[in-house]
Amino acid sequence: MPQLTILMPAFNAAPYIKEAVNSLLSQSFSDFDLWIINDASTDETLDIINSFKDQRIKTITNEVNQGRVRTINKLVNEIQSPYFAITDADDVSHPERLEKQVELLNHDSTLMMCGTSFWAVDEKGFLVRKMSLLQDIKALRKAALEQSQFLGPTTIMRHEVINKFPHFYREYFIDNHADADLSCLILDSFPSTNVAVPLYFYRIVKSSVTRKKVTVRNLNLHRLIGFLSSQRRTQGQDCLQQNLPEEANLFLSKVQAEYDQDPSFFFRHQAFFLLYWGLNDLAFENGRLAISKSPFRAKNWASFLYIIFRIGLFYLNRSVNKVHYRQLMKPHEGRS
């Protein structure tokens, strides 16, 4: 039995899955099985998966598209290895990623989960933003009330997590933020940490479900996750664990009311969300839409001018410092 099982759901991932799989097969840590789940893809994803000839790969096919949450929930109980991970089919792992994460987990038996800092990259693999994540458990738990402190596809978890959270991904988060919800559940109950060095390259793809279906709900699910965490810390269980989803719905309804008072708020918020991830053309368009909704609101004009400034700064930096993730794939010196 390998030490680690990696699950990789893939739906129409043909443009990037070869890079993603190769980055795992070339890891310095090799004691793992890789389960690649073709989630009823309609492109060449399955052909690319079948082109790999590596004994560590197991191919699973969903005849009907089930999505990430249901696919993983169906398979997670079949895992037998001491550690497991769930990664994305369009991202890339640094060659030392698994080695350094497993090393930390082996060194400290109290750790239930280990993630890693990461780089956001664009569709062509050029760096957009470095995300340096916290390591200290107290700092992580404090910060998690405001924003998730783990990128789900980077995390390696102990097998015990499966038994501790029998529903694993919660269906309430089926469309978005299921990883963030799970990592917060684990963090509230068990010691967890991140590798300080960024060892994962998280690709920002315009066509991904999370980018093209931006809603008030998914822009604010991090706030709900923090609210649920506060409930667990004070009451022992959150409202979803008590089978009271109406409390979560009420929380999101109050959030929605903030946007109802200002029709331009959604576009302004979305613009900054897109700007953060380097989707500059979409950020510009949403800034313009905010003005069209409320042309006499000074905040919209100020935001739009700031967005233009940040886009200009982004491309100026790119003109002198355009770095592809492959330039950072060299082994790191020392321990992280």
C-alpha cells in the first residue's frame, strides 16, 4: 500500500491535464497512487489520461457528469492509504511539493492536514500573484474566521479525516467553496499547517465554473464559512451539522440585502474579485457595469479609476518581470 492516494477529478481538462499529471509523476516523493476520475468529459481528456503508462495511475470514469463534490464523496471511502489529497486537473505541483508536505506530517503525528503556499498563474502559466499562507495554528484559526487559510487542492490529509467527517464535502457547498468549508472544519478540530514555500501553481482559467458563474452567494461564501466556524467554536456544532440549513440561508439573505440596496455593488465587488486574480479585462468590464448601474455614485468612479490604475501597474510589471512557473521549478535549498 502506498503512503499517499491522490484523487484528481477531471472534466474537459484536455488543455492542461497532461501538465498536471506530469508534475505529479515527476515528484521527488513517489510513494503514491494517482486516481484520475474522468467526469464524463466530452473533449480529449480521457484519451490523454489513457496515454500515460504508469503503474501508479488508476483511471475511473463517470458515465454522467457528477461534479467535483459528488465524485469525491463517492470515492473517498475507498481510500486505504495513511494520507490522501484531492488536486485539480489544471494546476501544477512543484517537484518537491509532496515530499515536503509528507515530511511535515511524518514529523508531527498531531497534524491532521498540511497545505502549502502557492502561486496563482494565468492560463499560459505566467505568475499572477504569490499567496503566502500562515503556518502557526493560533494565527490560522484566527484568520480563518475572515478568509480560508488553505487552498484545497494543495492539502494533504490523514486518513482519519474521512471517519471524522463522514459526509466529507458538504452538499450545501456543492457549487463552490466545498474545499474551504472542509479545511475550516478540520482546522477547528485538529492541528494543521502550511508549508511556507509556495509549491503549487494554481491556474486561473476564465472558463472555469467558479469564474464564469460569479454570484452574490459565491462572492460571500467565505463569510458564511467564518460564521459557521464561529458557531462551532461557541456551540460545539454549526447549524448545518444540526440540520438547520435555514440559519445559513438567513445569513446569506442578510448578505444579499446589502447588494439589493445598491444595484452597482455586485459589479463593483465582482470587479475587485476578478482584478485580484489577474482577470483584468473582466475586472474592467465589471467596473464599467457598476458605473452604468449607478452613474452618479462616486464610489463607482473611484473604484473604476483604481481598477484602471491597478491594471496599468500589472502590465507595467509584466513588461519588466514576466515569469513563467517553469522558471521556479528548480529544487529549493534547505527545508521549508
